[in-house]
Amino acid sequence: MSFFNTLGRSMTRAQRPKRTPTPTSATFPPAEALPSPVVTTPRTPPPSKPLYLCSPFVEAALVKGNFKTIVMLPKYVDIMEWVAVNIFDFYNNLNEFYGVIAECCTQQNCRTMSAGPTLDYTWINQDRKNVHLPAPTYIDYVMTWLQNLLDDENCFPTKSGQQFPQSFPSTVKHIYRQLLRVFAHIYHAHYTHILHLRSEPHFNSLFAHFLAFGREYELLEIKDVKGSSSAPVGIGQLWERWKEMGILEG
């Protein structure tokens, strides 16, 4: 179901190697037969695979099967209400996870809002300029901004008779992009802390639910999940792995 194709209709509804032998002198050729020395550049070892892509962590989950079954719009529920309540739940659950690992996410440890070996997110300041912020500052900005939106009755109405604003679809897409960045940073920089807490099944399930919901209602852009070839998002590989496993749909 397309979230945006149903907007007009929803606004009018009720709200809610083996080792070689050790060489000896007999194994070497005569000195005159030796080739001239060649200077070679040391080869850079390939980067190690992130833990969240390794077994058994990538399979850890509380929910078995495809997440599409839990993101479908329930019967008789207004789509705007369904999107709003899920945004609220994703925010609260992610905020609780971040609160647990926040003491590890410091301005000294996380000088940028990193989400991959070559990717740092930037914040747009009041002068409309992209600035690099320490991850805890960036995340604090995101969570404060989102809490203010959720408390705004004009954006997320909670009273009977109030309508969702015309700007609601674009607002929730922006919210989704920012929450995705928080997920991406935690996976990239703090997944070991999640493992130490033995919370990887819970965190993986929350993120898979978030991805499935975002794709079902067109709140999530694949380019935001995967990034670019020069600056890929680490969780983009997780997205592909979970599709191969049948957890997510394409």
C-alpha cells in the first residue's frame, strides 16, 4: 500500500596459506642468477567484516519470519494514525537503546556522526550550512527535535476531530531519515556494546521492523539505507543480508 497515494482519502477520515619449507643455503640459486631486487608496496589487508554481519549475530532476532506481516495496516485503522503511532514507538524504543549505551558514545569516542568507514553525517545549522558534530550532540539534536514534533498537536494530533496536516507525509519522511542515521551510527560504532548487553536480538528486531515499515509505507529511501559507492552506509549490507534471509522484502 502506498502511503502517499492514500493521503487524500485519509485526510477526510476520522482521525486516528600452507607453510613453505624453511629455506636453507642449498635451496637458493647462485648469486649471479638472482634477479634484481624489486621494491613493492605493502598490501593493505582487507577490512574486517562488521560483527552485525557475522553469524550468529546477523540471525539474532525476537521475531522469526518476514516482518511484512507485522507492518500491514490493521483493518478499520486509519493509515495516518497507524504511521503516527509507529513513529512514536520507534522513537521511544530507539531512545531507550541509545540511553543504555550513551555513556560509551562521548565526544571523545565519537567525534563525528559516523555510519561507515568513509561516511560521516552532517547537521544543517541555522545558517543552512552543513556542519560536523560529535555523535552525541547530533543524536541529542535529533531526539530533541523529534520529541518537540511529537508533542505538537498541530503535527501529531491526539484529540478527536483534529486532522493531520497536509505536510505530515514529508515530515514523517524526514523523521525516518534522521532515525535511520541514529540506527546506522549505533550499528557502526556501538554494536559491540549491544552485544555485551546481550541485546542484539532486541536491537536487530527493532531495526528490521523499522526498515520493513518504512518500505511498506514509502517513508524510506534505499539511497539513505545504502549510501553512495564512495561513502556507503554500513547497514546497507545488513539490509541486503536480511533480504537474502527472507526477513525483509526487496
